[in-house]
Amino acid sequence: MPLDFLLRWLSSLLTIAFLGSAGYILYQWYEGELVSDRWLILGVVMLLWSFLGFLPILLLRRAGRDEPKPIRSNRTQQLVRPDGSEIHVEFYGPDQAPTLILTHGWGPDSLVWYYAKKQLTDQFRVIVWDLPGLGKSKKPKNRDYSLEKYARDLEAVLNLAGDQPVVLLGHSMGGMILLTFCRLFPQHLRRRVAGLIVVDATYTNPLRTTILSKLLLALQKPLLEPLLYLAIALSPLLWVTSWLSYLNGFTLLTTEISGFTGRETRGQLNFSTLIGLKAAPGILARGTLAMLRFHEAETLPQISAPTLVVVGESDIATRPFANQRISQDVPQAKLAVLSPGGHMGLMERNQQFAEVVRSFSATCLELRR
């Protein structure tokens, strides 16, 4: 989401300022301009925090019983697309079980489905895929990161499910991809797609439905879009500063602000931060620019498949009113609220999330059969 990228820019700038200040203080003390040893202590503490600040931030969080891990399946398939991208697809659960296809958001990859893969595969076959440019999927050669491109990729993944009906689930930008899919491929709804689950998503430019929307919309053209193009040009540098921001803890704090409610475990916070840092900033910037052109409000009344809209009660990245609008405008939709929960409620409230997904999917697939 654009909010995540803006917070990454902010944490990178703070990292440069913090590390630069530490170096300046130490240099001035060495040159004799700062006489007191207190300046030396301050400079050393700031320098140490620049590389070890993540430790106290993580240690102050509670440990969980089941912390997420980067687990991948050995049952995989690669889909080569006409634009040169290559989609990495993974399969979990029994081959003959009812099928769920999970589409992750922008920034992380399919590793974000750690809990869903564990909690849903006793009843369903779960198919996950990495959006091209992220995870193990290769980026498109034509630099097309549009929602329409990813919706066509989703149809290719859908073809791997065979003839049986499936439920499509998308989180954040993944939910936006589902709405675009419904516009481009309405013939699949009710026939091959038995139901849709849209999680913490929006129906329009995400800047309109995020926190501080009026300010961000005013800044979109004069500031935010130039910053995104600058991120494309300075991608290697921004990648380095992003990792430095992780070491000093700034990125952990921004991840908590944008995705969680403070009830997440140590492992959930660290894991969701790290999987978001793997992607190249230039690729993230291109996808964010594509999201700024997104608008599917007119598509909502045309969606004929049963739909479940799931939102975290305290989501600031895509505020609940956007998800309520989707649930009101889609004819066969209902709303489920994760409370307490933020944009990463699928992780922070993973058991509640799995239960609402399981109940809705079982109903859709049973009715379809």
C-alpha cells in the first residue's frame, strides 16, 4: 500500500539523519570542538543504536507460541507469462480437497500466508503464488506492474486448479487484484469462482481511503509521485537505507504503526517486517504508481459471486469505511470485522481470520457442489 512505501521513505530519511548525527558528534569530539565526554557517550550510544536498535524493540514485545517462519512447499509450478515474467506457485493440502487461491498484498510475498497455510489445509487445498517481481516470481520484462496485468496472472493461476470451483482470497493489493479480475473476467464468477474473500482492501486509489487522505491526495502530484520515480532511480541506495532502518528499529516501528495494533507477537512483527524488506524499492515504487490509478467502484455492483469482506477494526492503511463500501455495493456480500485488528489482522488475529475464511469457503463450495 502507498502508506507503507511512504513510511519506508520516512524511516530511510530518519536513518540517514540519525547515523549522520552520530558520526558528526564523534568527529567533532575527536577534533576537540566538543570537549565534554558526554558528547562521546552520546555519539557512541547513537552509533550502537544505529546497528542494534532493533534488539530492544523486539525484546519489549511478547513472544508467541507459534511464530511465523519462511516455510515453502516442495510442490510447486512455474508459469511463464507472455510479458517475460514467471509466476512461482505453491500447493498445500490434499489435491482433491476444495480449493482456495490466496493472493498476497504489495510488498511481502506468499510467505505472509504462514498461518493460513497451517490452519486451512486440514479442510482445503491451498494454492499461493508470488506476484511477479516479488518473492520467487520473476519480474515482467516490459515493466508492467498494473492491476490488470496481475489480474490476468491470477486467471493463469486459476487454470491450475482444474475444473472444480474455487474461492479466491486477496489481501490488501491482492483484494484490489480480485476486483480487477471481476471486471476483466466476469464469465468466471459463479462458474469457476464460487466465492470471493476481499481482505483489508479498497475499491479506489488507496490514498483516498487511508489515514490522512486529504493531505496525501493534495501531495500526490507535487510530492508523492516524484518521490516514487526517485525511488525507481535510487533503488539500490534506498534498499541499503531500508536495511539500515531495520537495524536501528525504525522500520519495525513503522510496520507496527501501519499494520498492527500493538498486540502482535515479537515474531509476527519481525517476520512481517523482513518479508517486506526483500523486494527492490524500484519494483515497489512501480506497483505503488499503478495503485494510484486504481478505481473499481463501478465494478462492485456487477460482481455476481458471493463475497466476504474482511477488515481489521483499526486498519489505517485501508480504513474500514472502504471495506464497508465494498460490502454494501457488491450484491451478495457480507462484512466480517477482526477486532482488535489492523491491516495485518490475518497474522495478528490469525485464528479468527482462519475461522471466518473456513466458514465462508465451506458454505460457498458446498452450495456450488
